[in-house]
Amino acid sequence: MQAARFILLGAPGAGKGTQAKVLADRYGIPQISTGDILRAAVRNGTPLGLEAKAFMDAGDLVPDSVVVSLIDERLEEGDAENGFILDGFPRTGAQAAALDELLAARDTRLDVVVSLEVDEEKLVERLSGRLTCGACGSMFHKTYSPPKMDGACDKCGGALIQREDDKEETIRRRLENYRELTAPLIDYYAQKGQLKRVDGMQDIDEVTRLVEHALGRN
Ligand code: AMP
């Protein structure tokens, strides 16, 4: 089976966004990241952005109803017809149940859920060293993937910043929310027989290889 509709599940800093970008390019399917959609809305000052910003800055989850309608709209776009990679959604039991309904209504289902597993110490190290382009959202890391020019995005030349929610106290809050609200989804999908676990501690290329194996692609 070649998975085309799948979730990358994992804690903040587990590498979901990094892997989703590589695989989306490789397979020609969209990466659907609720975090990216929400950050763009905040940058553009839309009503959605205004509603989401305080939750995001505090490291808390945006209400389920908001992200579920976001995903509902995003799945309607033509590029999601033949597959998609969900990155950062679902994050609660209610979101997972809503996703099941959204997919059933479209007569489709998930192929697989890949859980990227990374130790908490490593998550903190990754998040606290992360640099994000304020203009295009590309991500770098002070140690693991530094930009070619200090402080500037390789892709668009925009200024690199530390995301408000990548600061230490907020990281802790995000990890707490992950443990409490999102980690139970690992069991939820395991019980449905859809879960594949991947060691997310390896370097980026090796994790890609392991994820592709879990997807039945290599
Ligand atoms: P991320 O880039 O995936 O770490 O998301 C950044 C922030 O956006 C999170 O800390 C939440 O505040 C919000 N967010 C992203 N995805 C979701 C989701 N599925 N449910 C609720 N909040 C979300």
C-alpha cells in the first residue's frame, strides 16, 4: 500500500513540519499544517488570526471548532483530492473524531498515522534553537540547519526570528498540552490499527527514510 492520506503525529519539535515539507514535495501532495495556516492568519490580521493569537502566544490550543472548520475548508481545495499530509492536526480526541467524520463525508479514509517519537530533552533543544522566517515561515535551527547568512532566510531573505511560542516557558506549556491532550491519540489510532511508530531522534534524512518505510514507499 502506498499511503497518500496520512497524519504526522508528534510533539512540538518532533519534526512533523520538516518531514511534511520533504514528503509533500516528493509525492506532489499538499502539507496541511494548521499551525502554518493560523500563523499566516495572524500575520495578515484576519478575524481568524485575531481569535487565535492569544491562544498561540500562550502555548495553548486554539478551540477545536476553529481548527476543525479550517480543515474542513482546506480539504475542499482541489489539491487535496488525491492525498494530503496532516501536520499538527488532529491534536485532541474531539478533533480526531471530527476528522473521521469529515473524511467519511468525503467517502475516504486515512491510510496511516505516523507517530514521530522523540525524547522530551531533545524536543526542548530543537524548539529553543529554532529560527523561523517572519516573511515566509521557513524554518532553520541554530545548530542543526543554520541559515547560510546569519539572521536571514535562505529562501526569501526575510529576517529570522524566534517564534513567540518557541520561548522557554511557552515551550513547557506546549509540551504539557501535548502530553495531556494530544498524546492519547497515539492509542486512539493504535486501536484502530492505523498507527506506525517512527524513531524521530535520527537526523532528518534518516527520519525521512523511516517515515517512507512506514508509508510503504520504500
Ligand atoms: P504548530 O506550528 O503546529 O506547533 O502550532 C502552533 C500553535 O498553533 C499551537 O501551539 C496552537 O496554539 C495552534 N494550533 C496548531 N494546530 C492546532 C490544532 N490542531 N488544534 C489547536 N491548536 C492548534
